[in-house]
Amino acid sequence: MTGRRVAIIGAGAVGASAAYALALSGTCHEIILYDIVPDIAIGKAIDIAQATNYSPRGTIVKAAIKPEEIKNCDVVVITAGVPRRKEMTRADLLNINAGIVKEVSENIKKYSPDATILCVSNPLDVMTYVVQKITGWDRHRIVGMSGALDGSRMAYQIYQKTGFGAAQTRAIVIGEHGEHMIPYPEITNVGGIPLTQLLSKEDIEEIVEKTKNGGAEIVKHLKTSAFYAPGRAISAMIESILSDEDKVISSCAILDGEYGYKDVAIGVPCVLGSTGIKKIIELDLDEKTKKKFDEAVKAIKENIAILEDGGFFDK
Ligand SMILES: NC(=O)c1ccc[n+]([C@@H]2O[C@H](COP(=O)([O-])OP(=O)(O)OC[C@H]3O[C@@H](n4cnc5c(N)ncnc54)[C@H](O)[C@@H]3O)[C@@H](O)[C@H]2O)c1
């Protein structure tokens, strides 16, 4: 089998978990791990490669020591960066991670010019925007991972309330991957049944709050951010892209007129297939949600402006 070559830049907790989830499913022909610290990439590649012995389909897992070894990949995942620690907000990570994402994007552009890029580094929406600006690629080839994880966190909270329908929940989260996240209970369902018909208003409000704090809750216990659920969310997105499944997955996309906005990256429902984002689905937002969406765009644009004002895109 040719093709299906995936590189993961940043072999830390999230990058390695994504590689592990992909290796277990046999989705890829080849997974290449790269990290600025070569021993991390080498050690994790060996460990994950040895786990594939029991997979349904073989996957080659190897480490790249130099960026030029990330050649001709179909999908490149960016998980390089500094994780959020308890005392940090995602915005605190802005300047450090923007520099890292810029360097990584320049290498992807050079060595994997036909790839779809899946950005994971935080603050996610701004970093996805940075990838597009640095590569200059068609916006549909740049996808950010946000709603895939936030939706699975919302589904978890729903199960905590209902006690049924665990893997049947389709929870939609749009907006910023951060404080301005918008869990959308009105269009969420459990086995096709609208959430609003299953739970009380109070229960739903609690679910929304817990979903928004889903990342922080894990940081509180682990003193570091989550990795298993992010890794699985990344692998689900890659499966849809590599297998051209055209699944609808909330993802961070660069808007060009959709939802009334341009030149900003934000979470919206997307159809993910072989060419990346094949379609952005424009929801008919109710007034309350539209207001939240506008606030999310404003917050993301403010962060982009911090980079612009510091001359980040001119260097
Ligand atoms: N989008 C999401 O939903 C989501 C979820 C969880 C984590 N994250 C983000 O993902 C990123 C990774 O998180 P983590 O927990 O795996 O962190 P981590 O510290 O475990 O791993 C990051 C890795 O990146 C490497 N790295 C740093 N600079 C690099 C460079 N220039 N080139 C290559 N590798 C480099 C580090 O050596 C490290 O191994 C963070 O920015 C985190 O905030 C996003």
C-alpha cells in the first residue's frame, strides 16, 4: 500500500498518543515521528512500532532525526510546542508556540508540499491561522483539531448525566478552542434523540460548563494537559482524511466569508476528506449562539493582532 504517510512533528504526550492510536487502527502505511529532541522521537517510535505487532494491519513507525526526513507526507500533524500548565492560559502560550509553529510550517512547506496539515498546538485557532499564513497554502488544506476533542468531552459529560448512549452521542462544539468555546446542545443528540428532549435545562447548562472546563479538569489532576483523548481525536480526523470518508467533524477552519467572517480561523462543522476540508457547513445560528460566535471571533482576532503588532508575520 502506498500513500497514507503521516508525519507527526512533536513526539510529546499528544503526538505520541496520536501515533499510538493510528498504529493500533492500521490507518496509515507509515508514521514518522519528529521531535526537536531526537531521543524522544526515536524512543517513542520504537515503542509504538513494537505495539503494532498486534494491530489488524501493519504500520511502519519510525523516527526522523532531521526535518528533511519528513518527505512527501499525505498528512503532517503539528503537535510541537509547550503544553499548557495549570497557571497558564492558552493565550500565555501564544508567542512561544507561534515561533515553533512557524519554523515547523516552513519545513513542511519545503519537504511535504502536497500534504494536508493538521494543527494541534495551542492556542489552537491562532496557530492554525499561523500555519496558513506561513505556508500560503489553500485554506482547505489546513485543519485545526478542536471540536473533535471538545465534542468527545461533551459526549462524556452527557453520558455522566444520562447513563446511556455512550458511543451514540453526537455532540457539536464550535467556536474558539478556549474560553470562548461554544458547546451546542440544541443540535446535539444521543442516538438521534435531541439532547434537549432528554435532559433538563439545568443539566444541560452544567454539561456546557463542564465541557468548557474539560481541559482544565485534567490539568488539575495530572498537572499537565490531556493526551489520550486528543490523540484519539487526531487519529479520527486523519482516518476521515486518508480514507476520504467525508465525515462531518467540527474542526478549526480558516473562514473566507462563511459565518460572515474572513481571515480568521475558528471551529465550525467541516466535511473532512482526501483534500482536507471539503466543505464548511454553515449552521443557521440562533441569536444567542451568534453572539457567542462573534465574541469568539473577536477573541481570536485579538490574539492574531498581538502577533501582527509584534511584527511576527513580517519577519
Ligand atoms: N488542540 C487541542 O485540542 C490540544 C489538546 C491537547 C494539547 N494541545 C497542544 O498540543 C501541544 C503538545 O502538547 P503535549 O502535551 O504533547 O506537549 P509535550 O511537551 O508533551 O510535547 C511537545 C513536544 O514538542 C517538542 N518540540 C518543541 N519544539 C519543537 C520543534 N521546534 N520541533 C519539533 N518538536 C518540538 C518537544 O520536545 C516535546 O516533545 C501543546 O501546544 C498543547 O497545548 C492541543
